[in-house]
Amino acid sequence: MAATAGGRSRLHNFLEGAGNGGEHRLLANGCENNVTKLVVENAVIVFGRRGCCMCHVVNRLLLGLGVNPAVCEVDEEKEEAVLHELSVTNGGGVQFPAVFVGGKLFGGLDRVMSTHITGELVPILKEAGALWL
């Protein structure tokens, strides 16, 4: 993902409201579907707490496989709102790290690791368009 002049990614700027008049629209009132939009627009996206070691592990595993996932590090003050929207969108039970593949909730670190160990992860990523091997 290309960095902007301020050294921040377009995704990070989108989440913090840059480009929309400085408003913080990421779930200010629950009516905005920006999180859902991010899930649909990215083949693989990882949502997690800022600085979370489990999110880092998921990201490094995906990078090692050749996937360049979008990463949404959620600040503590927005955490509840993001989890709520992800839960509403996906029928509940979402917790960080939350990995979405092909617009659908895939799971967390445990699901990513177990499918990687069994050899099922790469075909799933190919099907989602995240890998072109």
C-alpha cells in the first residue's frame, strides 16, 4: 500500500477520517459502513488492536506466503465500535485479531495457523484472489 506524503498509508488515513473533511467517520454513529466497505474491497484484511502481538504474527505469516494484507490497527477508543460493526455484519462473535478473506470472516490467529499447518490456507488465499502462484 502506497504511503502518503505524511508517511501514513491511504488505509490508515481513511480510517482516521483524512480526505473527508477531517471527520472521524469510522463508526461515529453506527450508520456508516466504512468497516464493511474495507472488508469487501480487500482480498485479505486483518483487524486488530494497535501493537497486538497476535496481529503481528498473522500479518507476518501472510506476508511470508506472499499475501500483502490490508491491516487495520484499531485504537482503544474505537475498538468497541469496530467490534460491534464487525459483529453485526458477520453475525456476532468477532474478536481481535479478525482476519477477513474474500469479504468473509475467516477467523483469528488460531484459524489462520491451523489452516496453514494443514496446507489449506494457500488454496483459500488463491481462491480469494490474494495469491497468484
